[in-house]
Amino acid sequence: MKLGILKCDQVSEMFVAEHGHYPQMFASLLLTADPSLEFVEFDAQRGDLPTDIDVVDAYLITGSRHGVNDGFPWIADLEDFVRLLHAAHKKVIGICFGHQLIAKALGGKVIKSPKGWGVGISQNQITERREWMSPSLDTLNLLVSHQDQVVELPQTAKVLASSDFCPNYLLEVGPSFLTVQGHPEFTKAYSQALMVSREDILNEEEFARGMSSLSLPEDDTHFAQWVVNFLRN
């Protein structure tokens, strides 16, 4: 299977040597679940979108420091591309910004949450189960880094995991789209580095809560298997 990674941001130069770029993070994670996967990178932030949607078997839309409501032309172009993929029933995974962009492109609503920043490890309850959610979990713990949240769902979306802080955390949108607010590709070391670099924009409680949460177990490899199962289902 060839997975097209639609890259929506760059890793800050200060972190690249130790943590790599986003496509490398995703490859490192997903290859633990399926070593046969191949990856093709498209720089969506720079307008690099495939002219033939079938050049790869499925797509993954990454996170971004930008918000889906920021008004950049590349974001509008990516929304159009999402609608094209949705109409063609192409399998797509949306991560953080990708999760929010898919929701917005298909008729949902995204806002800057009055609850503030979500950082560190988020704890979410599984609310609906699917066959591809194997191995089975009752809760889903993934790293997060976000202010925006999906507050209104697209018409065909189902919530599969939720928390009080982020009610629309894991979504299945029709038979072909799976989106999550978390960052399964992040490591705890990268999450910690990000929080330290943003300490001046996080309030004291957010920073302390996020740093403390890094002692919790993380379900990144379980989620990687879910992604592969979903794509191959």
C-alpha cells in the first residue's frame, strides 16, 4: 500500500536533528504496524497536491501550527481536495489539523476552544467500536497539541472516542475517512520539547498539567494498528 502524506507544516529547525520531520515521524510509527507500507510525500502547505488522486492508495493529512480558519489559499485548496477524495470514497486519515480540516470541509465547524490548550497526553473514552479497532481498547491515550476543536460534526460523522475536554476526539466520517485530534506520531520527548518551547504562551496550569501527563501510558502503537486496519478494511 502506498500512503500519500499531505504535509501541512514543517518541524521547527531546532527540533529536526533530534526528532526528524513529520513524514519521518509517521513512517516510523506506521511501519511498526505494517512494514510493507510505502510513503509518498506531498507538501500541501506549498500547493503540492496530486493531479491524479489514484497515484497512491490512501492519504494522511498531518497536523499544522496553522488553524483551518486562518484563511490561507492553500487551506482552501486542501479543503477542495478533501471533498474530491470524499466523493471518490478514497481512504483518508486526518491528524489534528487534518482532523479539523476534514470536518470543516465536509460541513462541520471548528473554533478556537474556550477551554484553552490541550497539551501532553489526552485521555479519551471509547464510545463506539468498529471491527478495525483491534487490539481493543476501552480508553485511548494519545499526545496532543491544539487550541482549535471540532464543535459541529459533518453530517455522516460518528464519534468513536471522546473526553470532557474534547468531545469530538476520534471521528469516523462515512466509510472512508478516519480522523483524530491527537498526534500518534509524536514521541513524549518531542511533546515535552514543544511544551517547553511554548511555555510563554501556555498558562501555568496548562503547562503543569501537560508535563505531568507524560507519565501516563501512550497508545500510539495500538492506534497505528487501527490506522492500518482501517486502511486495509
